[in-house]
Amino acid sequence: MKKQSLLPKLDRGQRSVVFAEVETGILLTAEGERHVGQAKCYRVFNSEGEAIAFAQTYVERHPTIECSIRDENGSHLKFLRKQR
């Protein structure tokens, strides 16, 4: 059986922000709930700048969550978490 990717297929130049608990690395939804089943554990943005701006604001408001910025191929580009 083929394993389905948790990350979306993106258009060129788009970026995804993936959410996880800082302490455990467990994937989360954008609402901060643990990822279960078909719920999305990412948000899609049309540029890297938009994704980074969103993630910086998000981790400031949710210090127990970290964000990973990924490119259209699913490759990790940048990691953000609240600075202590």
C-alpha cells in the first residue's frame, strides 16, 4: 500500500508552514490540535515571505508550537520557534 504524504502538492514558489509541538515534535493542525486522520497539519502561502511572516507571528502567539517552512518539493527551508 502506498503511503500518502501529509504535505500538500504546491505550485512553484508556494510555501507551506507545518506545525508541531515544541516539546514532542508531534504534528499539529493550525488550530493547535494534535494531527489525527485527515486534518491538515499545514497552511499554504503564495511566497516564502508570506509564510515566514505568518510563522513568526504564529509562534509569538503560541510559544509551545514550532513551524517549519517547506518549499514546493516538501524540502525544509526554515525553522521557527519563539525565542526565549
